[in-house]
Amino acid sequence: MGDWAVGLMTGTALDGNVDVGLIRSDGETVLEFGPISLEPYPPQVRPLLLEAVDAAARWGFEGPEPAAFAPAEDALTRAQAAAVLNVLDRHGIDRGRIAAIGFHGQTVLHRPATANRRGATRQLGSGALMAQLTGIRTVNDFRSADVAAGGQGAPLAPIYHRALLRRIGAGEDTAMLNLGGVANISWAAADGTLHAFDTGPANAPLDDWIARHTGEAMDRDGRIAAGGRVDEAKLAALLDAPFFSAAYPKSLDRNAFTAQMAEGCGLEDGAALLASFSAGAVARGLALLPARIRRLVVCGGGRKNPYLMRQIAERCGVEAVDADALGLRGDGVEAECFALLALRRRRGLPISFPLTTGVAAPLVGGVVHPAGEEQR
């Protein structure tokens, strides 16, 4: 029959919102979609998160955690708990029907593992406080166990992407691409084996470029990039970075590739370069897979940028299809994913795999916090 769960996701774009998504699942398949909603934070939350992210970059996992983390974590958790209750109330859903909340929290710093160094990751968000405020069992800290076991800690969406690809009856010629701050791709072989990795940046450098030059949050409808001209020689040099030819599994921090890549360009040309860089990075990633991909099902905010979608189709030689066109919810996939991961944790099912995060064997992840009434 499956259980209902709520998933929460706030990405590296730091746009001042949290995605809330409900699904009913047995941990393997999506049995039913529930409501999804983009819930805005109270105005004081985003500045605290920006301060925490800046402090995390200076911290670099060296020494004690920055003092900025604690107030940001508290504010974030309270805002997301309120968002959960708002969505449940708005849709008349009794919280007693919800088996779990999958609470990702806000990534403030992520350092992938290398051959010589164990990875590290930090998401802000108190699972105990979330469970207390909502009265619903909460699962959080999904990445730490993987990192401790030598994995990359990301991406975690592939197991949910596989469930969605199966739901639409996709074959081996189809992969799923998420365009958030960072882009990641998921592909399942005929035997179900998952292959997944971060391909490179998606929206983050372009968003930062636009914000710096115009004060706007993003290049809406790709209009600015569409007015620019790509310096193909510069683009080729950028795509020569070792990350793109490295074997997967591999993951990226939001700041691994920045808007600085377009320094010296005008507004439009810089936007075109950064969007094309994201698309070119996807093409480099597809070349690493053992199958020829002909169709990409695209989710995440970047799918709403027509210029970026055209660049992906052209530079990758694929059909790039908005997930919405296939009966999925492109705005809800990441939040829904953490609902599935919470249910998998309840059932003792793995969430990371050798060819997704590089962990030695499939691994269960996430920390369970009992519902508020169970804590008393």
C-alpha cells in the first residue's frame, strides 16, 4: 500500500523558498503524487543563510564551526516546519497520516572525497526540532553516513530518478537531468544498476552573474543569454577542466565553478557563456556513460530557461524534455526525492550506491528523530 511522506528541499540557489512535496510510496515506486508547494521563508531567514554560507566558505571544515550556523539552523528549521504544517493544513491533510518527513536542510559546504582526502559535508537543519515542532517523525542528515564510508555524499536523487523513469516507462536511451544550482544526471541500466553524478554547474554561475550585473535573481526566460554571443574558444578552454574528464562517481560544491569564468565579458555574452558552459558540461558527462543517451528528462529550475534547454539539446545531441510534459512535476522532484529517502530509511533500504556516490556497497543513510509526542 505504501505510506505518505513529506519531502523538503532548499537548494544552493538560496532563493528564499523551500520546496515541499508529498508522495505515497513503498520506498521503491511512486504510488501516488500529493501536493507540492513552493513556500517562502520569513524575510529574516535568507540573510541568516547567506551569512552562514559565507562563513562556511571561510571555515573550510577547519577548526570550530562558525557562530553563524546556530541561528541560521534554528531559523531555517522553524521556517520549514511552519511550511510543512501550512501545506498540510491548506490541503486538509491530517499530520497523523504522514509516516515521515524527509528534511534535507540547507547545504552550506560540501567537499567531495578525493584519492587522498575523505570528503566532508554540512547541512543546516535540526531534525529533532523539526520532529518536535511538527509532531511527525523526521529523517535528516542524509549525506553524512555516505561521506563517512568514503562516498561523495552526493548525488542522492538517483534512486528517486529511477523510480520516476520507471513510472514513465523509459528505456535505456533515457536519463534524468536535474538543473538546480548544480546539475546532476541519473541513468539506470536494464538490470536496474544506477549510474549518477554531478555533471557541473547548472544555474548557480549564471544566477550569480545576473544578480551581480542587474540585481535580478536569474535570467528570466533566458532572454539575456539569448542576446549574447558565445566565445567558443573560451568555452572549450573552460570545459578542459579536469573535473569533466574524471571518472564518476563525482560531485561538486556550488562554488567549484563560479561566475568569475565570464569575467571580461559583457552582460549578454557572459550570460550566454555561462549557460553554454552548463550545457557543455552535461555533454561531457553524457560521454562518460556506457550507453548512448537520446532523451533527457529535465527537472529543476533550469528547465524553465529556454536558452539553457536549447543549448543542452544542441550541445548534447539529445531531446531535452521538460519533466512536466511527461506527467511528472519538475518543480517538485527534489523535495519528493527526500520523501522517498525518508521512507527508504524507515524500511532499511539503501539510498546511496557504488556508481552514484562511490560508496563501497549500497548504504542506508539518514538519522531518524521520533515524532514530537514520542519524545515527551
